[in-house]
Amino acid sequence: MKIACIGNYPPRECGIATFSSNFANAILDSDGWASDESNDMYIIAMSDPGRQYDYPDIVVQSIQQNELRDYQKAADYINSCNTDVCFLQHEFGIYGGNRGVYILSLLHQLKVPFIPIFHTVLKKPSEIERNIIMEISRRAAGIVVMNRLAIGILNSVYRIPEEKIAVIPHGVPAFDFSRNQFYKKYFHLEGRKILMTFGLISRNKSLETVINALPEVVGKHPDLLYLIVGKTHPAVLQSSGEEYREYLKSLIEKNRLDDNVVFINRFLNTDELLGYLSATDLYVTPYLNEAQITSGTLSYAIGAGAAVISTPYLHAKELMSEGRGMLFDFNDSAGLSDILTDLLDHPDKLRTLRKNAFEFGKKTSWPQVGKQYLDLSATVVKSSVRTDISVM
């Protein structure tokens, strides 16, 4: 089988790029893949306007985001390579044109079956967003989402039949639950209870909700340390610089939390990220977007066995059911403060949450998720006929 994948890819720094890399490695490392010479995989990577990345060998071609001709060239390449199936990483903001409409020009020329992986499913899309998702889905051989709640939205809002949709969870690395103290020592965090949020920073992450929750918590548990890990989102930097980060710093100073909040203003490599997650006791996602259907950071935190506290966006409500985490309302600093205090007051409850999360995370490891993608690929290839016209 020969598999193509379109989307962001490292060294581009974003969650979709990390996902694409893990997705590719999960397939390439699958049992029997490398031993069969007929198996092959390659990446068509997106590039920022006017910038060229030093991509690894698996990336055979790049698309400049706003160059329509690049999309057409990529389709020609995929069609000419005896490709069996093509995966499309989809999120608004990756592709060029109004809300990413340029990707349709590639898909309209594609003569092999393709499967979009929808990282975002909007409950209230604009007209063009709805039309783009409907057109992608109409032409797709199958669709992947990472949350069962997305199926109902795709069916009711976009009129996509449920039988066309597969649910494959967001993959997570293999964590060692016993290495919490080892990594605390490695990162010089001994003697602290670690609360963490990671990812590209922007106002919709609502990190001020956490900062405003901390004064009462640290008054009782002064050993708590909140790590805010990640660079500012590139689009935010371009439009408003570090205004949001500076606002957060002013809140930290106002609340006298200089000893309890630390910024790690870098895009961490995988080993660093896994180390910090392993050192984490509690993890928080205070996000504002109720319709967020997928959060890779939340999936990673569950996989690491952190006690996760989150606002009730869609992915959190599903992933944190059955005692795998705790929810608090949007913008509710007082509610978050109560939960943090209660968990730190009751170590047994904290340990139970962590254990439940870790046991669930083992079921969503990348090797298991990679096998699901291969099984789906085989099903699609078997049921599709390669022709000289686009797959309908």
C-alpha cells in the first residue's frame, strides 16, 4: 500500500505538524510495514507564505499556503505516484484562500481515494466553512474524527451520513507513569506540585482564568507551581505581538504569584514535552471554545496520567468522563480554585484521577491508533476503484 498525507509537518511548529509526524511514524512503525517493499508513505507539507523549511526525506513536495498552482501541482504528483490512499489533515487556517478554500482545487483534481481527518468540527460554521466541509466530505472515501460527539454535528449541520464517519482517538506517546519524581528532579522541580498547560498561546486559551484562581490555592498550598509552556501563536504575534503574554505577566504580578507561575516560552521538542508532562501532577485546559472537538494537549495530558481539570468543551466532556478528570465552567476562576484546592487537600483523590487517566491513555497509544488508520486505509482501498476521474 502507498499512502500520502497532506498537512503541516515539522519543522513547522504547530500541533497539526506534530500530529502529522506522529501519524506517519505510527504507520511506518506498524508491524510488517517496513518488511513489505510494496509499502510506502510520503508527505505533502504546507509552508508559510515566502518561507521554505528544511523538511526530512519523507516530505516529497511542499505547498506554499497562498499559491494556488502549488495545490494543483501536488494533486498531479499524488496522481502520478500510484498512490492508493491520501489522508488530509484538515483545520481552518492551514490552507490558503478564504477559510482554506484552495484545498478544494487539489481535491477536485485528485484521482485516488482520500480521507480527511477533521481536527475541528464547528457547530456554527460560516456559510463558506460549511460549504468547504460539505464539499470535502462529499468527495471523500471516508472521514475521521477523534470524538464521537463530532458524528452528530457532522450529520445534523453538514448532512454527512453517519456510516461515512470513523472515530479514531487522538494518539498519544507511551508514557511511564512511575517517572514523575525522576523528571521533577531532572527539571529542578523537586518539592513542588506541578500544574501545567502547554500549547501555542492566544486569548482563546483563557489562561487568565487559571492565574486568577491561584491566589487562594497557593495560600494553602504554596508548593504549587503553574507551568505555562509554549510560544505565542504565530498569527497572534503577527497581529498583536506579545500583548497577551504581557497581560498575563501583569496578572501574575498583581496576584503576587511570581514564585508560583513560570513561563517556558519555547516550542518544546518531543522529548522535552514528554518529560515535562511526566513531571506534571495536575493539568488544566481553561479554553473558551465550547465547540472544540479535538485537543491534542488534553489527550497527551490524559496519556501522561495527569489529573486533568478542564472547561466543558466537547472533547473534554467525552475524554474526561468515567472519573478521568474534572470539569469547571468557562471563565470560572472560583470553581477552578475549589477543584485545585480539593485535589491538593486529598492526595488519594488526586492519585485516583491520575491512575484512571493513565489507564485510559494506554488504550490510545500511537501504535494502536496507527493500526486503526491502516485498517481504515485497507477498507477504503478495497472498496474504491482507481479511475481517471475524481473519487465521488
